[in-house]
Amino acid sequence: MFVRVGCALVAKPYVRRTAENGPTMTNAITVEGVLLEDGETLHLGKKLGLPPGRVTVTVQSKPHAEGPTMIEVLDRIHRDQVRRGRKPMTEEEMDAEIVQMRAEEDEEEERWRQIWSETAPKGE
């Protein structure tokens, strides 16, 4: 099993230059991986699909996310609303609001259809 933490990894095939034709390979692959504690071993998130041979590897550390997660924020918002005495909408109130929003959207759409019909080029 692979756990994504720590590092982003860029593997570039070793580019062999010749006088006649310049570089022979130019493709680069970006893959996430984990640098192990020994500081030398990398576990890649996927198979690279490159032929065996020399590669140049660039390792870039990924910052850890700071602050609360989305779920923690939503939980805090919910607790604050309950503390302030906010009552959630009933199912009937939600249904009525949805009906009202759809009616407003239909009115807006009809207004735009009227505008478009008045601005259409003559003869269409």
C-alpha cells in the first residue's frame, strides 16, 4: 500500500547529447512519492513507464497542510449556529425555497429570451 506524504518527485530521463543530433530524449514525468528515513530511498506513487537507464531526479518537499480540515471547520460552524439558537430549516421549508428559486430562475430566463428575441438580426 502506498501512502502519499512528504515529497513531490520529478524524474527526467538522462539526456544523452551527441554532436550530430543534439539531445536524444526530452520527456519528463512528475510523480508523488515518499522519501524514507534513510534519506536515499524513494517510494514512488506509480510506475514510471520509462526504459531502464540513468535518470535525473529532482525532489521537492511538499508542505504539510496547516490549520483545521474542512470537516473540522464545518463542525465548528454547526456548533456555533446551535449555540446561537439557529434552527435548521424543515424539509417543507427547504422544498418551498427550492420552488421559489426555480421560479425566479425561470423568470430570469424568460427575460433573457425576450431580450435575445428583440436583438436577433433581421431576417432570422
